[in-house]
Amino acid sequence: MEIKGERVTIRNLRLEDVFEMRKWGYHDNPLLEDYNFPHMSDKEIRLWYRMKVNNLFNKYFGIRNENDELIGYMGIKGIKILRRESTLGIVLDPNHINKGYGTEILDTFLRHYFTKMKMRKMILEVAEFNKRAYRVYEKMGFQPAGYYLDEFFNQGLDLTNPHYLAEKSSFVIDGEKIYNYIYKMTLHKRRFFQMRG
Ligand SMILES: CC(C)(COP(=O)(O)OP(=O)(O)OC[C@H]1O[C@@H](n2cnc3c(N)ncnc32)[C@H](O)[C@@H]1OP(=O)(O)O)[C@@H](O)C(=O)NCCC(=O)NCCS
């Protein structure tokens, strides 16, 4: 399968794509550390790839730009064949964020998802501090359907870091533990086409 946008090409994830992710940049923002591609041996990369693709209910895609560089990957997880819904995940190379690719990728993919794949609904979860991701989802028509606190992935976060201080209102510190607010968002087919035309 291959889906083409103006600048991007989205196709089933390949092992060679994962090896290319080793060349990616990294986020200085410690809140986004979880999205830095981890250091892995060749063996670990093969295992990571197999874990992603060997699941009937998940589908992963590699995303290339106009220069044929691998700029990101995305997945739809927990695919429900009868309910025709799934949960989105997307991660771009930190060197390629804020260039409009995320918007183009999701617009292109969602058209395919709601027509060719005949899906009806998409679900996702996004941290409240992740304003850029939230903005892109909002542009697609996603609407909040839930709001809850979860344990932050890094309990050792430096609470004097300016990135944390700027987003402090999205966190709760309860005794020793660090929690952050998460939005669950949903998008229905009709709303997507109303928003995007
Ligand atoms: C989230 C992600 C996929 C978005 O893709 P992208 O290519 O960076 O996004 P785009 O450039 O298409 O659009 C970014 C939008 O957010 C806005 N934005 C950027 N930084 C922002 C901030 N700090 N606050 C509010 N809005 C912001 C931009 O202005 C733009 O909106 P606009 O088109 O209305 O001007 C990408 O940044 C990424 O992979 N981030 C790291 C991993 C991640 O967070 N994944 C999502 C987890 S839920």
C-alpha cells in the first residue's frame, strides 16, 4: 500500500525504514524525550520492527518526504474491524517537526482511512503539554472526549527545567509522584470531511 500527498509518501513500514531512524535528530525538550528514537543494536531494531508489524490489530507506516528521506512513522492500533475504529500514533524525526509535514500526513492518511479503508472513527491520546500535536489534531477535527491524569513517563524530571515550567499547569505533583493531564480525542468521518473538505 502506498498513499501519496503533495510532499509525503506513506507506505507499510519496512525494516530498512527502522534502520534509517537511527539517523534522526533528538528533542532537547525533556517533555518530548519519550519520542526520541532509542539507541538500539541491529538485533534490537529487528525485534522492535517485528513487534510492530507482527500484530493483526495494528498497522504501521513509514513516511518519506519529497527528498525520499524517512521523516516519520505512524501507526493505527487496536483496529476494530466491526466498529471500524482504531487508535492513532505518530512520531516525526525531530529535525522535521514544525514544517507542516504532520498536517499533510494526517490529512492525506485520514482521507484514505475514511474512504479506501472504510473506517468510521479514529481515537488518540495526547498530553496536554504537547500543544503542537494538539493543534494538528484540532485542525483535523479531533475533539476532546476525555481528560485524565496519568503518571508521567519520567519520574526523575528536572522540575527547574524551563520546558516543564512553561507547561507546569498540565502537571500535578502529588507527594513524590509526577502526573500529567492527557486528552482522549476522537474524530468521526463526517466531521473530518466537514472540517477539511
Ligand atoms: C506532533 C507532530 C506529529 C506534528 O507534526 P508537525 O509537522 O510538527 O506539525 P505541523 O508543522 O504540520 O503543524 C504544527 C501546528 O502546531 C502549531 N504549533 C507549533 N508549536 C506550537 C506550540 N508550542 N503551541 C501551540 N501551537 C503550536 C503550528 O503553528 C502549527 O499550526 P498552524 O498550522 O495552525 O500554524 C510532530 O511535531 C511530532 O512528531 N512531534 C513529536 C512526537 C509527538 O508529539 N507525537 C504525537 C504524540 S500524541
